[in-house]
Amino acid sequence: MGSFLGVVPQQSPGKQRSAFQGKLICFLAFVVVSLCLFGLGAEARPKLTVVMSASAVDDNERAVSRFAAMHDVDIEIVSLPSGTLRRIEFIVTRFLGGLDMDITHITPEMAGALMKAGVAVDLQPFISKDPSLRLSDFVPAALDTYRMLTGEVYALPMDIALRGLIANLDAINDAGLAHPNNLTPDDWNWTRFMEYARKLTRYSPSGEVERYGIRWAPDNVDTLILQAGGYEFDHPTAPTKCGILLPQTIQALETWTSWFHPNPIATHSGSEDVASGKAAMGIHVSSHIDTFVDAKLLFSWDVVRYPKGPANNGHVETISAFMMTSNSKNPELAWKLLSFLVTDREAALYLLRSRARPSGYIPNLEIYNRSNFVAGAPPGVDLYREMVLNPFFKAKSSFPGAADFIAKMRDLLVADAITGKRSILDIATELDHFGAQILSELK
């Protein structure tokens, strides 16, 4: 008899036990199949979390996707907020909160605080076990930014925010001067550079400057200090001395100041650059090459060498890097991703073509030549590789307080030095006291 309105006819006890056993077997079979499909029988895909700035996401997301496909791993990309302090706070808060984080993109201004907070992990144990990677394959200055005196390496360089001089060649020709790149490196020195600047500075009939010979911002005074043989601090990660009162450092600061006061041949304004026609020579980051090409300027221009100082023709640059976090849940896989991102040739080529930035990995520098720049880039872009491999090239310091010192020096130079309010020695003495305070806090 069939059921009616949901009423099931009565069955004998034997038939009831048989039906129950059948249902139990079916249920257990369902559980076993479910576990095989979703639990015990299939391991979850590993997952990594990478924290990066918006620009670093643009530069690296393609490489991250390729790595994920190659290693069958899920990778979450978390974007950092803007601003150095906000980025440090974001990373430290995430770290202390126990949120997933395996790799983070950093700059020198961030490194010291993250090391102090315990976020960073020493990469040397991973490097020593990885036959595919050698520290000697990285640009020494780029590596030194994140390497301690005792040998620990807390990050590997991703790229170099390379700066160089760009010159208005029409202005140089009109002044009867030779292309700087046609001079020998010894002849293209501070004295010759200042001679060019004076001849290239143009005045209106009323005596106002219409075009400066040089645009050189105070943020780049560290290059002059290096070229003079001085330094702000004696080590990029573990300083013991401040060198702001060294005669060589004072010479560099006084040289830069002399370009502005009392008879200006230089500007430090961002709007008075070479592209605007307000300066004949000026420091520009390599990523500005695309901007210059796209602008279709009405004058010819080129990248030229830095002039040689009394000691060398070195330069100081900012190095961005990848740091592995000490709370990574999958450190071996995180190391594989980090080492991939800093060495991958395809990623380096994309970075060159999109932002003209060189890799900190020496084998990838062979692609850093004019043929891989934007069409229309001048011959002088081939100098960028020479600059990266320059043995006198140094990177900005990363210890806590380094960025504060540079900011204070910049502010004092602009407010007091080039206005003639205070002497360089007076300013340097104040900076020396500030440097001593920073050093005491590092102990």
C-alpha cells in the first residue's frame, strides 16, 4: 500500500532494522566520499600573501601570477597605503595582529623600523641553501642597504630609482660648449660643470634669471658629499659616526650653496626643470625618459654623466626591495617567490620598458640598454648601466633616523644656507648634534 498524505504504513521490526542499516551504510558512504573530495583526500592549495605599494603592484603582479601558475599556489596581493609612516604602521599592525603576510615591498625609509619591530627575517639561511642564487650577483650598493655589519641580509633589491643628469643640447651648442659625454670623465669635473652652468644661465634685460644652468635639488646633495669624499654617516645600516663636519662634507655643502647664493646659477624647484626650459641641465629619475620623449620637446636633449668630484664620480640612489616576514606560515615557499621576483628576467624587462628602472640583479643589467627603452630615447641612456655598475655608487641609508637626518639637512639648506642666513659650518654643527642623538638612540 502506498503512502497517503505523508503517512507511512507500519512495517515489521525485522524490515525496520534492515531499512535502517541500509540508510546508515548510504550515509557513511556519503561521508567518506565527502572527506575524500573536500577534506582528508585533497590537500588545500598553499597560499602566500604579498604586501606592496600600488606602484610595486603594477610592476610585479604579472610576475606574481606567473609564479602562482608555476607552483600551483594562491597568492593574495595586499596594497599598502601611501606615505612612509602609514606604510610602516600598516605592516607592523598587520604583523602584530597575526594577519597573513609573507613578503612585503619596502624602501630604505621603512627598513629600519620594520627590523626594529621584528617583522624582518634574516635571509642568509635561505640564501646559503639555494644554489641558484648568489649574493655576488647583486649590485653591491643595492645589497648593502639591507645588509648588516654582522652579515645578516634582511631584504633583496628589486630595483633602483636611478637619477642622472639630463641636458638641453641646443642650449649647450648655442653657448659654444661641447657635449659633456664627448669630454673625458676626468675633464667633466666640478670645475667644468660650474663653468657650463654659468655660461648656460640666461638673464632677462631686467636682470631676472630666465633659465638656470643647473637644477639640483637638496635631496641630491648626498651625491656631491660622496663625490667630495665625505659622508653623512659611515654605514648604511649600522652607523657609528656622523661625518657632517668632515672637511670633505663641508666642501660639498659649500659648493652646492654657492650655486644659489649670492649669484644664482641653479634652481632646486621641481617646476623649473629641463623639460620646462627653465634649466639647461638637471637631475631627473630615469623614469622621466618616457615623459621627455612623449613631450616632443622643441630642443634636442640627452642623458649626460655626473661630473667628477674631488674624490670620485659616484652617486647616491634609493633602492626598493622585498623583505620576508618572520611570521610567514610557509617560509620556504615565500623564499622561492621572493628570489623569483628579484631575479626574473621578464619582470626586469617589464620594469625597464614601463618605468626605465634598472634591476639590482647584475645578470639582468645586460638588457638595460637603449634598444629596450622607449622609441626615441637618446644615446645617453646607455650610461645608466655604467652608473649602476660604478664602484663608487652608494645607496641611501636604511637605519632608523637616516631619513629624518636627510630631511632636516634639506630643510636647513633651503631655509638658511642658500638664503645666506647662516654659514654651512653653523648648519653642519647643528646637524652633527642631531646625528649624535640619532646614533645614541641606535645603541
